[in-house]
Amino acid sequence: MLDGVHEAIRTHEVTYPEFTAAKQWLIEVGESGEWPLLLDVFVEHEVEEVAARAQHGTKGSILGPYYLPGAPKLPSVATLPMRDDEPGTRLVFAGQVRDTTGEPVPGAELDIWHADHAGYYSGFAPHIPEGNLRGVVVADGEGRFEISTVQPAPYQIPTDGPTGKLIESAGWHPWRPAHLHLIVRAPGYRPITTQLYFAGGDWLDSDVAQATKPELVLDPQPISDGRERAEYDFVLEPA
């Protein structure tokens, strides 16, 4: 890794003022506690791509910084915990968990979490109730599930610290497209950490975290009462 840094310094003929500015920026990243943010946004997608070379089944994506363990377990047909007046378009997300031979995986768990209609995550925004839009849905004996929730919104990663300075200096935008986070797991199988996006959504083709994949795009269709339905099947490989 250091060889790569040294090569970049030689290739770009980095000056002492540039080196000093870079060193100060790295110090600010540490002092602000933004190392997890920086690595999640700009590094994790490459680590995930390397890991995926030897993996089969559903495509993975980054975990991101907003996962919280310990969400409540819910039955195969369930509504995620939400406020009584939760705003946003109602979404029914359904599908099946199978193995690489096409057989259903009974009792598979779908640990799901996502932002609300304004792009905020419970546990990270003080005005959002604890556990909002988070749950672990347990698939039925045929590996099937049906989850009622709301469609999340795109959101900006934090821009008021050194990560934001990097984005501004590089001329990038700070937006992530709307997505559902999932960890799909079952005993005897390799867990899948992934994200599902929405067809036609803003920033889908220019995700600041470079984590989108065409295989991970949902296309919700209207059903009734203003709701939309999206279906997606997961494939787990043996551990």
C-alpha cells in the first residue's frame, strides 16, 4: 500500500505545501471522527468488489455506517416499525430466499433498515424514534417474505467536516440514491450484505459511494391505495 502512495507522490510531483495540507486534512479526519464515514463512502465498495470475485448468489454491496444490531424479529408478512403518521409512499417489498440450486431457504432472516422519506435514519437523527424502519423479518417455510414499509429518500452524506471538504475540492456531489439496506442470512449459508435501489431514482447513476449495481435495482409498480409493490428474490450460497 505504501508503494502506491509513494508512486502517486512521484507521478504527481507532490510539493511540500501539498503534503502539509494533506497531512493536516488527515489529522482533521481523525479529530472529527470521520474515518468510518470516509472509508465507508470511498473505500468499502472496492473491498466488496474484491470479496465478490469468489462469491456466488445475490450481488452484495456496502454495509454503510447506519446499521444497528438488535432490531426486533418480525414474521414473514410484516410491517416495519414506524410512526403512526409516517410520511412517504407506502411500499410492499416481497420475494423469496433460495439457495444456489433453486431450493427455498426456510426461516431465512432479512435484517432490513433504511432512511425515511426525508433521508434520515433512526438511531442517527434525534427526531426519529428509536428503531424506526428497522426490523429482522423471518421468512416462512418456503423462504418467502412480504414487508410493508415506505419508500426511502436519497440523502446527502455529511458535508460539514473534512469529508465534505474533499468532496467540494474534487467537484463531486455528496448524494446517495434512495435504497434499502439488507443483511440476508441463514444457518449454513454465507450472509449477504446488500442494498437495493429504485429504478429512475435521483443519483442512481452517480452515487457518491459508487455502490450501485444494475442487478440491485427495484422497479416498484402501483397496486392499490397509493401503494407500490416491488419484488426481489435472494440467492444464498453454502458457507
